[in-house]
Amino acid sequence: MTLLFTNARLIDPEAGTDSLGAVLVQNGHIAAVDKTVTDPDQLFRTRNIEAANVTHIDCSGRCLAPGIVDIGVKVCEPGERHKESYKSAGLAAAAGGVTTMVTRPDTTPAIDSPETLEFVTRRAQADTAINVLPMAALTKGREGREMAEIGFLMDAGAVAFSDCDHVITDTKVFSRALSYARSCGALIIAHPQEPGLSKGAAATSGKFATLRGLPAVTPMAERMGLDRDIALLEMTGARYHGDQITTARALPALQRAKANGLDITAGTSIHHLTLNELDVADYRTFFKVKPPLRSEDDRLALIDAIREGLIDTISSMHTPQDEESKRLPFEEAAAGAVALETLLPAALRLYHADQLDLPTLFRAMSLNPARRLGLSCGRLATGAPADLVLFDADQPFIMDRFALQSKSQNTPFDGQRMQGRVLATYVAGEPVYRRD
């Protein structure tokens, strides 16, 4: 299929530009990006293309950007398919402009063997139209005692290794895993947190948590966890990505590690960028996430870190939970929120508040995640895969959780006014979603 997008507002995270232009797609890749073209026929003539064979899409000034590469999506297969399947997650991702999902291994059982990895890979290929790249567990059963078969899992298709929110407490086990991962060139994705301090916490320590009587964790727990991981990186030289940096206290340590030349990147979640601890209000469990929502000062510090490039990626940290696990007292309720469909409209809150521009947002949601994983997508450039999202950055709507494609509807944005909707999503030049 040959596509020509014209009158598009091109969001180019690599060049850092936001300008009108046209994009030509052939054979699943971007064949040309032209920011001056006014006559499509002229573009056809220069490339010997018959106009009759081209599907022309007039974007009418709406935004065209690289598809989102979302690191840390939980799909509940195997074990909890009633919460989310690959089919429902794929539909939700396409509706949210996500063209590549990097899935977590915290399933039941954990994805810690080549056989389990091959099972989920087959499910993903059969049931989704978008790209799905699986992570595998770093230790068997995510129990932190015995290293998983990293080499075999890489051969089976694992793009990274993580025990997710099960922090490895045995430093010797973690250091051996990092050393072995370095010898294989594997990427380790860790959850920086001091597990003893954070155990059982439902909120961030402070006046709000005290008034609500909620078990809380100090922001220093994240700093302490990151400091330990950085020390091990200095010792092993492994490739490392911190999945969620959520506090201002952790940022100086991250900055020093980067300045010292360690192979370290870091991400944060859309919920920690757009919500704060006060949103919990009267114990609303849809706002219970892990780590817990932080202070407004922390949120603003994260936005500055994204703008400066200190934090590299923004992800949904999509974590489906069913009604039964959320309709409980706050400290007993399961942590997590769905966000594949809400990632982009929530991120656009930062754009409309003049806190981040669109190229910076897509640098963190598309370009940087792709680069960290060694992918060629995430760019608006000739030769890049035609994984694209067309969206109206200004269209207002009321978020209705029951209209979401996910099986679980545990979104904290339910009933809120949002601005910005995905109009179409393309993977390798093929439309996988179109809004009616």
C-alpha cells in the first residue's frame, strides 16, 4: 500500500520540530518526508509514482507523529486472561496510538522460560495487529533467588529482563545477573525501590497520608534503591533502565550516574506526570498505583527532568485490575491502572499546560524507547517503519471508562475532561485503528 499524508502537522522528535508537511509511505516504510510540498502530483512525478495507485489522506492540519513505543505493558496472559488478553490489549493500544508494546513478565506463572515466552509470542502474533516485544523475568519465578536462562530467553525473543516490582533483595544474585547480562548485551529493566521501606505502603509519606491514616513510604526509599543499583552498575558495567523514577530525591543520583558514563536510562509513568497524591482524595482506589502518587513538587520536578532529557521515557505502566480487586479498602486494594488508551490524551495535558511541547513528548514516548531497545521505529525519517499515529491535539471529550477497549476499566481518568484524540493508527503503513 502506498499512502500520502498531506496537510499534516508533522511532529518530529528526532529533529525537534513541529511543522506542516507531507509524508509518503511505500512498502511499510516512510519513503519521503517533505515539509515544503504543496502539490502532491509533483511529489509523485519526482518518484515515478502513479497517482491512481496512491491512497491520499488529507490530515487537515492535524498531528502526524511516530507511533508510541510503550515499555512496561502488563498483558495478563498466561494466568489472568479475564483482566486483559492480547486481543483486548492490542485493540486498546491501537486506539491509543501505541504501535509497539513492550510487555512485562509479571504474569501467572512468570515468563521465565523459553517455553512460556514462545507461548505469549504466539498469542501476541495471532491476536494483535501491533508490534509486541516481550520482556522476560530476570530470576526464576521473579523470586530473586536463581537467575533465569538469559541467553536462551534472548534467543527466544526477549528484548529485556525484569523482575518488575519484585525487587531482588539478594545483592549477590543481582550483581551476578547484571554481570551475565552484560556479557550477553542484555538490557536490565529494574524497579528502583528499597523493598523493606516500601513494603505494604499505599501512599507517599507526608501530611496527606497521615491525615488519611494510610500506610506510607518515604521518597527516600526510591533514592536508596536507585543508589544501590547504580553502585552495582559501576561494578558490572551492565545496560540498565529504571522503569519508574517518581521522586525529586532520586534525580541527582540519576544525573551523577549519567555524568559518570554509566549505561543507564530511566523512565516514568504518565500517572506520576499528570496526577499527585491529593488525587486519592476520599480513598479512590483507581488512583492507587505503584509506586504511590507523589507530591506536586515531585510531579513538577519530573516534568523538568523530561524537558531536560534526564528522564528518557514516558510509559503507560498499563496494569489491568478487575473490579473485585479494586472495590476494597484503599490499603487492601490492588495497585495499578490501565493506560494504553489514556496515555496520549493524558500526556497532551502537559502540552496544553505549556509544560512540554509535542516533539519533547514524542521524544520520550516514541524515539527514546525505540533507541533504548535498538529499534528503528519512533522516527519521522526516510527509511523508518511507517508506524504512525494521526491525532487531533485539541479535540475535547469526557473520558468514559466503559468505552475503553481494555477488559479492565480501572482508569483514574474516568469522568475527567480530556483534550486530544487519536484519529488513526498505522503499523507498517497498514491502518490498525480508525476513529469513526
